[in-house]
Amino acid sequence: MNLSSASQWAEIIGLFTILGAAVYSWYQIKELKKSRQRAAALSLSELFQSPAFAAGLSLLTSQPRDLDNFEDFREFHGEKCLKLSQL
């Protein structure tokens, strides 16, 4: 094998190495995104486990849309609003 053919083989091997690294990097980035999404979902589920958050979410979803200010909110929810602030 002469020097010319050896350099051509080295270029081909280098090209495959770079392409393999690019594919592996793409796969690693894809897995990293999945891992971050799982961590965010876990964090969000921990937030939903809080009794205060669940009670507040229940209050907000059961109210009418025409409540313009906090006084109207307090009048509509009454004692539930005070109980929530004590949690």
C-alpha cells in the first residue's frame, strides 16, 4: 500500500467517524430532551400533589368567567377562599 492510497483510506475512515459522531450526538440530544421532559413532568406532578394547589385549582375551575376583581372572587367563593389561605 502506497502513501496515496493510505491517505485516501484515512479520509474515508475519518468521514465515517465524523458521520458516526454526528448521528450519536443527535441521538444523545434527543435522549436529553426526553429526560428533561420527564423531569419537568415529575416536578409538575409533585406540584399537583400539594393540597393547597389542588384546592386552588378546584376553586378557579368552578368559578364563572365574569369575576372581574378580587372582591367579586371573595364574594363568590366565601369561606372557601379563607380556608384556602390558611393551608
